[in-house]
Amino acid sequence: MKRRRHTPEQVIRKLREAERMLSEGKTIAELCKELEVSEQTFHRWRNQYGGMKADDVKRLKELERENTRLKAIVADQALECQALKEVARETGEPGPSAGGGRDALRPPARQRALGLPGLRSASLHAAARADARRR
């Protein structure tokens, strides 16, 4: 048989026709020959699309596309997170400390890696410089 791709709507249409033919008493081999599909394809379609309507199939395909897109987004975020952890590990900088002190005012490694400002304001920087001069 010639190999051909069928749209989900065509598959549903052929499955409905097959159900009609089966109710008329035709065998699966006969209906597969008439529908121009192999028995394996017929059974695969029946398992995958059995009982669905064309709208259901469209919604299923839409959800599969959305799922693929969301998986790609999650994979990108995981890679970004892993890269940021590598940067933090290479610089030897510990994560933000819970005890406060100087490290509490430092921006977290992710903020530094992305070039985002830390928690210190300009006035804190000026105060720190003034303290250093007094010592």
C-alpha cells in the first residue's frame, strides 16, 4: 500500500466508516482493504482515537502542542538555573547567609550574574566608605 499521512479529521472519518462497515458484518481485513490502511494502522487508530469526535481530536492536538512548548520553557529554565549554580560555584561565593552581617547586604549570586543591583543603596555605600576612612 502507498504510504500516506492522514489528518486527525480523516482518521475519525475513516473510523466512523469502519464502525459502520463492522456493524454491516464485514471483517476487519475487508474494511482495512476498503479504507486503504493496514490492519496495524487501523488498530493503532482505534486505540488512539476510538470514541473521539473531531473537536476532541483538535483539542488533543492543541494540548500536545502546548505541552511541548511548556516542556521547552521548563528545560530552558532548568538550564539557566544550572548555569547560575555553575557561575556561583566557579566564583567560590557562598550563597546568601542567614546570619546577616556583610554578606546579607551583598546581592545573591543570581543577581550578580544577571548584573542586577544588590540590596545596598548609594547612601549605604557612602556610609561604608566613611566608616572605612575613620578607621
